[in-house]
Amino acid sequence: MSEGTERLLLDALEEVLGAGVVLDGALRVVAWTQPATVLVDGIQAGIAVPKLLCGQSEERPLAEALAEGRAVVAQVPRPSPRGLRMIEVRASPIRRDEELRGWLLTLEGEPWESGSPDAPVAFHEMHSRAPSMKALFRQIQRVARRDVTVLIRGETGTGKELVARAIHAASPRANGPFRAINCAALPPNLLESELFGHVRGAFTGAVRDYPGHLRLAEGGTLFLDEVAELSLELQAKLLRVLQERTVIPVGGRQPIGVDVRVVSATHTALREAVAAGTFREDLLYRLRVIPLYLPPLRERPGDVLMLARRFLRELSDEHRTVTGISAGARRALETYGWPGNVRELQNAMEYAIVMGDGPILQEADLPPEVRGEEPSAPRTNVPAVEASGEEERILRALERAGGHRGRAAAILGMSRSTLWRRMRDLGLLDDD
């Protein structure tokens, strides 16, 4: 084999696997890709991989599995100038006619060492290595101790409900109920009943008393997502609840005491809503005693691959198990803007699991927009002639999403129900 052909094969291996090492039947290194040298110092032809990766460690699951001829996934600590770097090694046997001929090792490592400020942390189902997120985690711990209202500001898909649940779990109310309601998901009349409850006979269909979310969250936490979507009338009623700690059900007359902590969230600036006359200023100050900001995924690019791997592990099943991400897929994931944030990333990994094959996630498995291509679906049949800037923005998002409103809403940074209302107001809904 010529040197050029060998280089081409290694480049192809790097494109598919990233950091990879090929061993012969005696567990000696035969070939390796350049990214592998970044994760493991001292790679050279002929060196025994148990010595290279396992050293003198007492626990040697990788070496034991290789000696027994079985595939394995193992976490291997590697020394670095600032401590230990953990590397995940996936070993796959290479067989021909049932004879073990060698091994292919795929290495996955993070650009951090234990004790490094860049090391990822897990906090109440949230994972990040970004300093801004770690600062948020510390703020949550402090805020949770005090029984004050909290307003979470963050784009759609950033995980605002996870923050609310973390506040609840770290608070003295942790043993109480956690209730969540999306204020943009229901029309005002239904939302009023869901929040404040109703008495039997209050309206057609009210055949029994219903306590409502505020009373159902007694002793715990109520999370109001998209609170900016509340009507002015409901805002006034919510303000009274926060001031008097009582609730009057729809159709009722007597106030009922409630003991509940309210955590709310919005993807819009409430001060702008106040200036526009769509949100009460007195309610704003009641809700944002403590404001918290949840940064979008594009402001913490170091989290993208880490979260992608986590989602792939969670989504892998008997139909497909993904053990690695190709170099091309990694580039696409790291360069995409993620307008739908973590939720969009999770959806993209689910798409990739379903649409692709094999243990390595390839760039071709990813959604078209993540690959930098426009979807092939035709434009929705909504005329764009003389459309306003808002109309054009919505139409472009719908075209990019192939007509899928949920994905278009994520692209626009709004909830699906908010997109529906804006389309309705602009006359962009289909006749059906």
C-alpha cells in the first residue's frame, strides 16, 4: 500500500470516527488518527495498548475485555498537567471467518481535566460546563432557600422549567407538590379555571368543584411558563393572589387561603410589555423579586457536543445504539446556531437516531438545517407579496421548517401557541 493510499484511509477513518486507533491481534498499535494523539500521549506503532491506556491502574476493565476478546466500553483516566482526563474507549473486535484479527478503538474525550474550571457539572437534570450556567446553578441554590417569587428569563427551549424544578427541589418546599402550567397554551377563559379553580355550576360543563393549580400546589411551587401571555384581567387576579395569599374560584364568592410559591418564566422582556400596555407594572415587580437569566445554547458552545452525547445515550435503543459522532457531524453540530436551543438539539439527536444507521452518527443523519442545507419541502401556500416584516419572518421560518409549525416556532424563539396566535392575527392560517 502506498503512503498516499494509507493516508487516505486514515483520513477516511478520522472523518468517520474522529479519534480512532487500530490494533492487531496481539493488541499492538498499527495505525491511528491525528485526533487520537490529542487525547492520548505516546501513541506509536507497535506499543501494546494495555500499557498505553491502562498503565499500572488496579482496575483494568479495558485490558481485561481485550484479553478475553469481547467488545467493551470503558472509562480510562489519563494523566495531564492539571490532573486526570477521563477518556471513553469503545473497543470493537475485527473478525474474519470467526478469527479475531484485531481491534478498532474509538476514543471520546472532553477538553477538560478534573479540577479544571471547564469541567462539566450536573445540577438537577441540567448539565453544563459554561461559566454562565455554573453561576446560574449557584444563584438557584441561594434563591431556593428563601420563599420569594422568581422570574426566569430565557429563550424558548433553554430549559426554564428545569430551572423552576431545581428551585423547588432545593427549597424547603421540596416535599410539597410542583405544578406547571403554560399560560400560552390555553384561551383566557379556560386558563382562569385552570389557575384559580371553579365551583360547580360556574359555567356549562362545570359539573363539580375544581381546585385549580394554585390550590393543587398548596405547600409547594407553581410554575407559570410564558407568563407574559396572561390577559390583563387574569394578571389582576394573579396580583391579588400574590398580595393577599387567597384565591377566589370562578363562580365562587369566598376567598380561600393558599400557601404556594410562584415561579414564572418568559422569553420576552416584561418591561417592554409594560411599556406596550400589555402587562401590569405592579405585577411585574411582584413576579420578579429575584430575576434569573438562562443563557441560550449559542452562548455556551462548549455544551453542544456534551449534551448531544448525553441525548444519544438516552435515545439509543434496540433499533440503533450510537457510540460515537463523526468528525463531520461534530463540525455541523458546533457551527449551527441552535435557535431552538437545548430542545432543538434534543430533537435533532432523535431525528439522527431514527434517520441514520450504524453505531457512528454521521453528518448525513442530521436534520437539513443543522447540515447547513435548506429543507426540500415546498413553501407553505401563504402569499408573501407585500407581507410585513413579521409576516416575512414567519414565512421564512415556516419554509425553513418545511411547514412544521413546532420547528418554525423554535427557529423564531417562541412557543408553538404564540406562533399560532401571531399567524392567526396576521391571517396566515390555512382555511382548515
